[in-house]
Amino acid sequence: MRLGPPGCQARLRAAIEFEFDLPYPDGSRMDLVKCAMDSFSQRLQIIL
């Protein structure tokens, strides 16, 4: 299944990769990209 117009799925993936790997003030990272991709894919019923 595709989400919206062409390119929307790629932009959503890029946004999730950015948002869920933001650094904390100490320099460590969230490192939640895989978990977020799985959750969004399941909820939207698409493969990201």
C-alpha cells in the first residue's frame, strides 16, 4: 500500500529517521528509529 502522492512515503521515512535519532544534550542519541519505523508501519499498514 502506498501513502499519499509519490514521494510521501520517502519523506515520512526521512522525517521519522530524523526525529527519532535526535541527540540529547549529553551527545547521546535517542536510537529509536527502528522502533518508530515498526510502529508507524504497523499503524499505517505500510512498509517504511
